[in-house]
Amino acid sequence: MHVHRPHFAKPIYELLPWLYGLGGLVVLALSYFRLKGWLAGLLGLAGLVALVWGLAIGLRRRDFRAMRHEYGGDGLPPGNPPD
């Protein structure tokens, strides 16, 4: 039984690390300059997590592109045609 998983369009997929990072920076700035108390701490933590997540995804995408360029091909294992 084949399960169809939805995929993002390539331009959106390539923008995701930037969106996570920018969103994280905005939330960090908001928590630092505008809010006080426990909400500021909570939003600051969420902003930091989003920023680190964006960096991690961006670095993984960069490594994937480098590996694909080094070894050639589209990154699919042999015998698995694209959907």
C-alpha cells in the first residue's frame, strides 16, 4: 500500500530555513523590547528555538546539496522512482 505524503513546492521548501530564522529573530526582539515577565521569557525561548531550528535546517540543506553534487544524481536510492 502506497502512502502519498504531501510535499512543499521547491521555492517554499528553500525558503523555510529563512522563514524560521527570521520568525525567531522577530519573536526574540519582541520578547526583549516589548514584553516583561514570564511571557517575555517564554517567547524568548520560542524565538531561540525557531532561530536554531532554521539554522539547523539550512545547514542540513546545504550539506545535502553538497553531497548530491559530489555523488551526482537526484538523491533517491536506486529502484525508487519519484512520485
